[in-house]
Amino acid sequence: MALFRKKAPLSRTEVLETPQYGWIWKPLVALVVIYLLACIVLGIWWSWTPSPTDPKQAVEQQRGFPQSVDTRGGDEPQSPASGETLLASNIAIIDTLLDKSGGYLRNDVMPPGLWLDNMPNWEKGVTQQVRDAVASLGSALDVGSAPLGEANDELSGDLDSWRWPASENVLRSARNNLGEAFTALENASGQHGANQGASNQATSGQGSSDQGASGQGSADQGASAQDSSDQGVSGQGLSDQDAVADTASPDAPDASALREWLAQVEKRLQTQTQQLAANVGQSPSGDQQNDSTPWLRIDDVFFEARGTTWALAQLMRAARIDYADAIEDSGAGGDFDQLIAELESSQGRVWSPVILNGSGFGLFANHSLMMANYTVRASQLVEKIRNQL
């Protein structure tokens, strides 16, 4: 029967004219599978949050050696000049963005960076805080104002570009300008210390000379005691003013710059709080709202807030050092320490592979609500500190 008739084999001519390529798809599929697995592994590795840098360690790294020693004769490490810690911390943060696993990902146009959204949004939160901090330093420090202004302009540009100029090049140029400002401030601080030492030696020598000459002309001194006393009081006042001028750093950041920066930080934190509240369909006051965040963007908002608090934790620790006198004089030291603690607590490990949006006493956590608790407390502390300064 025709149904069970065997198919006649193809002739040699027919095989050559109609070749079969069924074997090609197998290695191609294998290569695609291997590529996808490699992208998944790299994506997981590149999405790990890098470790923060201690502000004092950032200063030492920027100075070029692990233990900064005062070359003017002291054995103790040289204390950072006012403004150096914030400058070094911003430099360290930019270095982290460029050198972390996967590098800078916001402008990637090839997998796996193209597929990732958590780390690029984390980088968005970090770069925004660096922009604000550098802008505040530009108005607070006279030394290195030119490179600070250039760094501010570069950071204010497009940081999502993969073509010319690439975002990595822009960040690297801004980092170099901040390094120039740090060097200028370091040199000015060293010159100020040398001038202060010379002034102290001159004062000591003048005192010895005065003591040597004090035994002469006692009769004349008795006749003009009142005039000498008046001149002595006036001279003492001028000496005290000169001493204060010598000991005060000419480039110390003004407390008004700190207040302005904290005002900007407060606005950023309030914006992050509103976005996190929208993740759970609530306003910051707890009321229900209709403009809730789309489900696919919940993790984007969360990681942007996480990048914001990651950067602020380091910058606030640096500000605690640079503005120590102004903070302590205003009585805001305890609140500032609590602010740093809140920001660092927001960096707790997220054990879930995805950002969960649970509610009430349910089985799943609500990561957005937890992060909103930290950002709202941080913004309240910032407002309280601003009012005290």
C-alpha cells in the first residue's frame, strides 16, 4: 500500500542541491544559553552595593599615604584642614562609582548592564548627593574655587551619556578637579601652619628681649606707669586678635553653607519619602493616594533612596568633622550623631532577591515602608539641626 511504501533515498545530485543544516542550531543555542547564564551571574555580582569609605581614611588616601604624619615635626597624624574631609569623601564616592564591580552602569547600552535597573538607580541617588555637596563646597571654600566650579559644572551635566562625552569621562574629570581643590587646600593649610609656627617663635623671642630690657630705666617706668598700663592693655588686645587670626583657618567653611546644604538635603529626603510612600499607595501622612508607583518601578524607587542614604551617611560623617566647632557650639552634636546613625541603619542587608511590598502582619516584608521610616526620620533630624545652627 502507498501508506507503508518506503521513501526512496535521495540521489547524490539531489543531496548536493538541497543540503541539510539541521546541526547548526545546536551550537548556536548552546552559545546563547552560556551567554545568558554569564549575564545573569555578572548582573548579580554587579548589583552588590559597595562598601562605604571612612572619611578619615578618604583623607589619608587622597594625601597619598596611609598614615598622614605632620612633616613640621610632630609624631601625631596631621589633622585634616576644614573642608578637606568633605572634599576627600566626595572624591572617594566618585572613585567607588567608577571602580566598583561593573563600573558605572547608568549609561550602559549592552547586556548585562542594559538589563539592570537596581544599581543604575542606586547610582542616580548617589550622584545627586555628590552634586549637592560639591555645590555647597564651591560656595564655602575660597581655596580651589576654580576647580570646584569646574567640578560642579561637570557634575551638573548629563550623567547618562554613553557617547561623547561619556559619563565615565565626565565623572573622572570632576574627580580630578576635586583632587586639585584638595591639593590647594592642603597646601594652604600647610603654609598657614608654617606661618603660625614662625609667629609663635617671634612672639617668644620678643618676650625674652622684653624681659632682658625690663631691668633698665626703672625711674622712667615709675614716672610713666599710667601711660604704660594703658598701652599695655591696648597692646594685649591687639596681640589676642592676632593670635586668634593666626589659629583660625582662613579657609574654614562657613556655617551658613552647612545650613544651605542641609536645606537641600532635607528636600531630597522629603522627595524620597514621598516616592517611597507612593510605592505602598500612601502619602507620607499615612493617607491613601491614587498615584501609586507602578509595580515594575517599585525597586527603582527603593534603590534610588538607598543610594541617597548611602552617600549621605558618608558625607554627614565628613561634615561632622569639618563643621565640628559650629555643630558643637549650636548644641546639635547629639542630633547630628543620631542623623548619621539613621542613615547608616538604612543600609541593612536586604535578604530577598526582589523588593517586597507586603502589608500589615503578612508573610512578606515591606521594604519601601521600612526605607521610608528611615528617610522621614532623617529629614526631621536635618530640619532640627538646621534650626539649631
